[in-house]
Amino acid sequence: MASSQGKDPGRVRLSDVAAVAGVSLSTASKALNDGERISEETVARVREAAERLDFQPNALARSFALGRSRTIGVLTHRAASTFAGPVLIGVVLELGTLQQASLVYDENLLVHREITSSIRELRARHIDGLIVVGDGHEHVSPSMSHLFTVPVTYVFAATDRAEDITYLPDNEMAGRLATRHLIERGRTRIAHITSDPESLAVRLRARGMQHELDEAGLQLVGPVRYGTWFQNWGVEAMTELLDSGADVDAVFCGNDHLALGALQVCEARGLRVPDDIAIVGVDNWEGIILDQGVRRLTTVDLRLQMLGRTAAADVIATNRVPGEHLVEPVLVPGPSS
């Protein structure tokens, strides 16, 4: 009795498609894999037969036929960090949509001057491309593009090579959107609470804010209050602002932690938000990170998951453009403005 081990009697094979289409096995393979020198009529006939038979090609065999692994390497820096996480999720989701497998390694991107075990493993796997996921672009990491013969795309990261393809959130636009929203709500006395002035994100968001103020012919109320990204600084800075006697009707905070700290002070002092003072933050912490269905803030969402999706689509694209590419954020209205 013949053994059927290793066979799936219910599965439609490429030979079945070829027989129905009336072509050879090799012609059927080429027609389904965009091979050259196959007439449009034959391609259409083979694909119609494949659809009619509900043919599901063997992914591994198709990869061999195309000469590609259909696997994209993903090298992350601090993959578990708060903001890199949504970027990585976007990368993996988009690769799945594009029918690409992902192979993820975590590495310290700031010190890899030499070939590391992760890079060695990725090169050995014959990946079709590499996506490097950083932890923001505050620190410039050494480019690793020269270590690979496949396309490399960087996301949420900055490199020391101008020709590298990088995808970043548009922090300047975040500042513009937040400030424009306040001005459109009739606010004319706007203060700014933010983090370390050495931070690139801080400088870009402040630049966007100042651009909108200049266009509206407005002056910032008081000096920019620099500190940290944490809520306790939002509390301290808002307390200082109110104690100074400044005539203020709105505050743009550099992130949502600071905005929540400012909101806490206003509520403790009996100020109505947004009637007396409107507050806007950045990050959409409540909607993206906490995801508890509770919203207290108006904020700017940097669209980190979309950032990852955009980078994933780029690495397998044919019309890749070197340089820095920005993904525009969106304003998320909430009760604080």
C-alpha cells in the first residue's frame, strides 16, 4: 500500500493549476510570479485558474522562485521603551500586510562601530531589507548601511550619514498644530512649559510654536520654562507661572506629562479648564500609551505607529528617496482646550 505521508490530499498544487490552465508547470510558475516572456493572455488564464481552484502558493517555494527571502530584518534600540514600542508595532503590522516576514533583534545602536552578533545573524539570514528602529533622534547613531547589501531604512532614529533614509515624527509641526489650535480658540496669552533646551524635540516644538505666534502677531507670555519631561515639573512650572502673576489664558506643554501636571495645579486652585486656561500637550499619552478610554487633555499625536508602517513600506519600495522624511502629526481635541 502506498504511503501518503507528507502529502495533503486536499491541497491544490501548482500542477493542478497548470493542468486546468493548459500550460506547463514552469509556465504556470512564471505566470504567478511575474516572470518574463509570458504573454498577458497566458498570465490571465493561469491566474484565473488559480483563483478558481483557490490555489495558495507555498511561500517558501515562491521565495526560491523569486530569489528573495521575503524576510525583513528589524534591528531595534531599546525595543521595550515607551515610544519605540508603537513604532515597532507599526513596522511589524505593515510587513505582515505586505506579506513580508520580520526578524527582530535588539541592539545598542549608539555603539555598534563594529559588526555585532545581531548584525552577523541578520546578514546570514539573507534578508531582503533592514529596518532600524531607534528610540528618538536625540542622539545620532553610527550608520550601518555599509554593513548590508540590501536596502536599509531608519525610523525614529538619526544617523551620521546624510544619504541614509530616515523617517521621523514632525516635531516642529507638533508645535505649530498645538499653538494654532489655541489661537483658533481665541487664546492670545500663551505660555510654554517644556523640558531640556538641549533636546532636539524641545527645540523643534518650540520653533513651531514661535512660528504660529509670529504669524498671529502674538508674543509668548513670560520666558519658556525648561525642566524635565516628568509630571512633577509640570506641577512646579505651572505653579511658578501662576505665582508670577502672568496674565495667561493658555499653556502649550512640551508633552502630556507636563500638561497633566499643569492641569493638576489649575484644578487645585479652582481655575476652570479650559474656560480660564486652556492646556495642550504632545504625545497622545492617554489615547496611545494608556488606552484607558479616558481623555482629559487636548494633545498632538505624533502617529508613531504610522511612522513604523511608513518605514516598513519604504524598505521594499522601488522608488526610495535618500534623506530625512517627516510624518505629519495630528491634533487630538480633548476637554482641556
